[in-house]
Amino acid sequence: SAKDNGRDQYRFYSPELGSTVARRVELERDLRAAVGSTEFALFYQPKMRRDGSIAGFEALIRWNRPGVGMVAPDNFIPLAEQLGLLLHLGRWVIEQACRQIAAWRDAGLGTIPIAVNLSTSQLTSAALPDYVFDLMREHRIEAGCLEMELTESMMMSDPDLAIAILHRLRGGGVALSIDDFGTGFSSMSYLRQLPVNYLKLDRSFVQNCAVDPKDADLCAGIMALAHKLDMHVVAEGVETAEQHRTLTDCDCDLFQGFLFSRPMSARAATEFLQSRH
Ligand code: C2E
Ligand code: MG
Ligand code: MG
Ligand code: MG
């Protein structure tokens, strides 16, 4: 079964279009009850270097909803945000990632960076940096080992506060990535102000780069821009060797996608690390 092999993909539940109000109420009830329970888990997808070694992992949340099965984040994160549950859940994600970094370190597997995805509510919470630093101290996380991914749209509601939070995080040793880069309302003037280490090139560019030379040129341009700004580029959603080759030629630094591994359970990710240690 999928359980025995964490590397297999879980069959995700996806709500049908036109779901009834009753189902939405049930979802809301279950989601509220799930926060603070053991129904959430982090899955881990590796980010690979050009030489094929593991640079770190991205933590991706899953909800094992009773009576339903594994629910993908796109099917509950927006609702959790609306219900005001994401500050609490997001804090759990950060704590869980810190525990995993510590567990791998203590198992002799080295300091393996883990990136967590942030939400809008976290980027508008002035308390975020302090509790992140508390968790880092508690689990003895080295600078650069905990990473955070945010999208440009998450900064829109209060850009000044978001930028201030990001500077505090960066100053405290948290590495930062712009997620889904190229899809939002990218503002080049913001980009200069952001203390960001990585740009994550959105999967839509990656998909096209191997078939359309114009897209490959665009990718190469983004890499050059990032490198000029002292940022590295992570390609998201690399599925084919062709895409990997094209992106390598474009000077891409890190690669993530099904070509290398699907997101996997903590146990499977540990085995993945051990097999390449
Ligand atoms: P994201 O951060 O951009 O994550 C990338 C998504 O692409 C993940 O979907 C991943 O499983 C998927 N992916 C990776 N490689 C490939 C590939 O080669 N092909 C294809 N087709 N897809 C690939 P997932 O896990 O369903 O997560 C979706 C989104 O949910 C994430 O997008 C992120 O925005 C959000 N998310 C995930 N975990 C968390 C979390 O802990 N907190 C918050 N606030 N959001 C989260
Ligand atoms: Mg991400
Ligand atoms: Mg992304
Ligand atoms: Mg995405």
C-alpha cells in the first residue's frame, strides 16, 4: 500500500466542484478540530545541487482527514487561512521542521536544511521572528539551516511590515526564498529591497523551457538577474531529463521535482538521505 512506501504518491482527495454548503461546513468543522491534533504531517521533497547531491528539503504539509484520507494543502490551506487557523498551524510546521533538522543532525546525517512555506498571516505577524528564534535556540538550529518560502502576493497586504519581518528573520539566520517566482506581480524594485537568498522559478517556466527556446531564454535571463542580485535559483517541478538539461545550461543552481523525488514521509526522506550519505 502507499503507507508501506513513503515514496509512492498518496491518492489525494479533491473536493468536487459545486460542493454543497453542508460539505463546506463539515470541512470547516473537521479542519478546526484537526488543528492541535495528530492529523497533520510534513512530507519532504529534496532540492538537488548541480552535482546531484542533496542541498536540503522542502517541507510540504498533508492532512490525514479522518474518513477521507490524505488531503493536499491547496484543498485546506486557503480555508485554514480564512478561519484564522494558519498562525497556529504554521507555528507547528516550523516546530516540526526544527525537530526534523535536529533529528537528522543527531542521527549523524549532517546539517540538512529544511524550507517551510509561510502564509500571509505569518508575514503580517510581528511576533513571527521571535518565536522562530526561540524554536531555533531550543533545537540548536544553525544559521542557514531553517529556510522560509514566501510568495510575492503574501507581502501585498502590508509590504512594509512584511519587509521588516523578513529582515529580522534573515538577520537571525533564516534563509529566505521567493516561491513561484515569475507568476505574481513581481516588482523589480521590491526584489532589491528583499533580503532573499533564493528565487524559486515557477513550474510553468520549467515546463516550457525544454520545448520553447523563448522560455529557455527567459529562464536564462532570470538566472542572470538572480545571480547579479546575489541570489540562487531553484527550479520547481522538474519532471524530465530534458528540462533538467536545459535548466543546467541556463546556469540554474538547484533543482526540485518528480524527476528526483516526489515529496515523501519523514521516514522515506531519512532513507533517501542515508542512501546518499
Ligand atoms: P509550493 O510551495 O510551490 O510547492 C510545490 C508544489 O508542487 C507541491 O505541491 C509539490 O508536491 C508540487 N511538486 C513538486 N514537484 C513537482 C513536479 O515535478 N511536478 C508537479 N506537477 N508538481 C510538483 P503540494 O505539496 O500539493 O503543495 C501545494 C502548495 O501548498 C505549496 O506550493 C504551498 O504553497 C502550499 N503549502 C504546502 N505546505 C504548506 C505549509 O506547511 N504551509 C503553508 N502555508 N502552505 C503550504
Ligand atoms: Mg514552496
Ligand atoms: Mg512553489
Ligand atoms: Mg506553488
